[in-house]
Amino acid sequence: MLSSAFATAVVNIATGNPYLGIIFGVIVGILISLIHAVISINLKGNQIISGVAINLFAAATTSYLIKAIYKTAGSTPLAKSLANRPLMIIVIYGIAIAMYFFLYKTVLGLRIRSVGEHPLAADTVGISVYKTRYISVLISGALGGLGGAYLTAVLLPAFSNNMSAGRGYIAMAAMIFGKWNPLGAILASLLFAFGQAFADVSKNNRTSNISAIFDNDTVYFDIVGISWICRKIESTEKRQDCRMKNKTDKGENYEKNNFYIYGIFF
């Protein structure tokens, strides 16, 4: 999200076309996800460590590039124009709903879910596990890039350091809170959005003492989100261990983790 937000801002400032910036933001998201895919799928690295490392790299790189390109620190210049917010909101919610039908009503969606839940069984029936995982992670990069592009093409007119502010973790928490279902994730996202909106209103109304509680609302949501993620990872691994405890040593020894698959769409 952070890298895509920066790429979108740079292209928007250079061309004055926010929609072209969004396209570049999505492309950058795909490229970043490709790095994550190689580390997690081919090299069998830990997905969480890889994700955290990429986040740290993106935060440092974007901060450096702001200074290198614009000779300023902290934020880029203001963009000349922003994309139509109602249109982008309709598109984003439309994509989220479309992901439900994609996952549950199409053959590829069935394959993605089967690879996430039981990769050995999917491989047994001839499904390419590595190919499916790559497709899933690249789609996740595109959608994550779209989320980052929204920040600088619609929400704000400029990019600032660490402007994603943990929204990716909140998205994962919404995914888990929504029980791995795109429609449930939408409802969970609305719950988090209500908390964010309430915090913003409270900050603007300093007559209420409750505003002080929500000054660090993002931190609170990050804590909740990470707690949910850690808890669900543990329960998911235990459940999958029970399902696969009788597997043989034949075939590929795939890693048992559906975060490759379900995490891509949110």
C-alpha cells in the first residue's frame, strides 16, 4: 500500500492525471507482491517475516525518494487533481463483492480455496499449487496497490511518510473478523471505518473528553488487528494439522497455510 501510494502520487503530480497514477500504483503493488511470492512460495520463507521486511523496506525507500526527487522531507508536493471519490468508492465495493462471486462461484475460485485449505489434496487432483499461489499473491498485490493508490489519488492530495498508518494490518483483521468471507470482510471494514470516523469527529470536537482516548485510534486498531491475526494463525495451523495428519510422504510437501490464498482479496 505504501509503495503504491507513493507511485500514484508521483505519477499524479507529474501528469496531473490521477487515474494514470492509480494504474501505476496497481502495477507497483503487483511488483512488490512478486517479491513476496518468490520469498514465500519458492524459497519457503516465513510469510509474516517477509511481509514485515517488505513493509520496513517500503517505509524507508519512500522516505528517501521524497528527498531525492522533490528535495523536501516528509511529504510530496500537492497533486493538481484528485480522482472522483464516489466513483472510486463504488468501484472498490464492487470489486469486494465481485471477489465473493469469484471465490465461491467460479472454477478458479474453487481451486484457490482448495489450495489454501489443503494443497496436497489439490495437487493430487492435478491442480498446480505453485501456479495458483502465484496467481493469488499477484492478485493480492494488485488489490493492495489499489488500496494504496486510493490514499493519494482520492483521499489526500499528497503522499506523506508512513501514510498507510497500519491500514494493511487493519485489513487483515477485517478479513479474519469477517470469517474469511469477502462479504463478512466488508461488514468488518465498516465497523473499523466507524471507529475511524468517530475518532475524527472526536478530534474535531475538543469539548468532549473522549477525544483524548481516540487520539491514537490507529494504534488501538493495530493492536486489535495483530492480536486477531496471531490468534487465528495459531488456530488455523492447528486445524490444518488435524486435517493433514494422515498424509503420506508421496508428492510435494506443501506448506499448510491458507494465508497465501484468503489474504489476497482484502
